Amino acid sequence: MHLAAAIIAAAAETEHEGNPMLATLPAFFIAAVVFTLLALVTASYRNVSNRHVEHAEAHAHGEHGHHDHETGHGH
């Protein structure tokens, strides 16, 4: 049997369940919920840099108070 004949035979044997859009609606809603949750997590980190402006400016000017050791973990 040729490949094309096998594909045609397999397509003829499958049952059609009506509207394929209705069969994919659960996957759409699951994806919509997941992306909405990811968007909320992303939006929650939107203002993090503005909350620590004083701390960032102190590090930029070298006023962070950890001058007692030369090597370390970068703080």
C-alpha cells in the first residue's frame, strides 16, 4: 500500500465529532488563565526599582557601609 493510500484510508476511518472549535475551547480557556496569571505576576514587579531608589543611589555613590572587607559576594 502506498503512503498516500494509507493516509486516505486513515482519514476515511476517523469519525468527525462536529465542530472542532468546540473541542479546543477548554485548551483556549486554560491558556487564557495561565497567561493572565503570568501577566499579573509580571505587573506585580513593575514598581520594584522605584521602591529602592535610595538604596540604589547609595550603592552608586559608594555609601553602602560595607568597607570593612575587600573581597566578598558583591554587596
